[in-house]
Amino acid sequence: MRKLILVISVILILLGLNSLIFHDQIFAGMIYLSAGVILIIYDIVFTKVKRLVHFAMGILYFIPILMVGFLAIYGSNHTTDFTENVVFVLGAGLRDDEILPTLEARLNQTLLYFEQNSDAIFVVCGGYGEDQTISEARAMADFLVAGGIPYVQIILEDASTSTYENFYFAMALLNEHFPDGFSSVIITNNFHIYRSGFIARHLGLDPTHFGAPTPIRTLGGNYIREIFAVINTWLFQT
């Protein structure tokens, strides 16, 4: 048991260092590092703690594992029938105006959707980040046009800075195009599907989803951040 704890602690610390050094994911990196160090301390005092502490530690580390599994399975189960009027393509941030792997996966998934439904309207969502000269929506639109989607079928929502705002601002634009309502599908990475759908339904939509894979090297950081984002959504966005 103690050997397993040590192995898990080393894995957590390596994930933390990977998030901090290679992906600038400070929050996720610190969470992983803290969890790893706590496990090492726990292992040192393992034989001296009470059974209740063992139980509490098991719960503390098992719940996030369950949530990661749920998010991964939920997001990998596509529900689209490729007949939707509107495709919400959610942003994931730029770096120096460049599209990062997480966002690129969403855009490639969008191109796959276009192959099955070339009549849809594509709403690309994302505003301006720090030190960006173009909006995320503009960068996404340029990528999709280069991939074959006509520019006239793309609507830019370039004011948002969060998933909630993605939908809130996009719906205001879409009401002009679809006064009688529309069907919709969400395209984002599979880790983000549950929360984005939850928010969309809270705003009155009933979307399907077509989840994009999450790049392997960003899995650790994205999932740990998403766990906290889901909790925040449950508590403050309902």
C-alpha cells in the first residue's frame, strides 16, 4: 500500500512539473505538486494516523479520479446527428496570436463536422486575451476558412472571456439570424463538453455535442482545472 502511495505521489509531482514548465498551467501545476507532497508526508506518518484519516485521504483522492472519468466518458459520447442549424465552436485561448494544440483539436473537429453538414452556421467564440493583436474568434475563423468552410457561414463572437459569455453573447447574435429558433451542437474538447452543455442548457439551449480529443500532453492540466471549473459552475452559475 505504501509503495503504491509513493508511486502515485511521484506521478502527481511529475504531472505538476509538466504543467508548470511546459504548459504554463500554474494553477493545475501547483495542485498536482501539492497533492504529491501531501501524499509523501502522509506516507511518512502512515502507521501513526488513525483509521478515520486513512478514510478521509481515500475520499480526498478518489473523488477527483471519479470526476475525471465521468468528464472523459461524457465528453467522448457524441450526440450530434449532423443536422443542427448552428455549431458553437468554443475557444481555448491563444498564445502570441497563435492557435494552441487544445484549440486546434476543436477546430479540426469542426472541419470534420462540416464534412457531414455543410449547411450549418458556425459560431466561433472567443475575445481578446492579454498581448493579443487579434481576437480568438478571428484566429479560429481564419483557420476554418483555410480548411474549406465559407466565410459567409461563420459568425464571430469576439467579446467573450469565459464559457458562459461564449453562449450569452453568441445567442444575442444568433437571435437576429434565427428569429424562430434553431437547433445547435457544441464543439469543444471532451473534458469541456459536460460543463459547456450544462451552461448552455441553463441559458435555454438544448444542444447536442461533438467532442474533440484532448492532446495527450495537456490532459493533466486541462482535467484538473476543469474539475474546479465544474464545481464553480455548480455553485455560482446555476
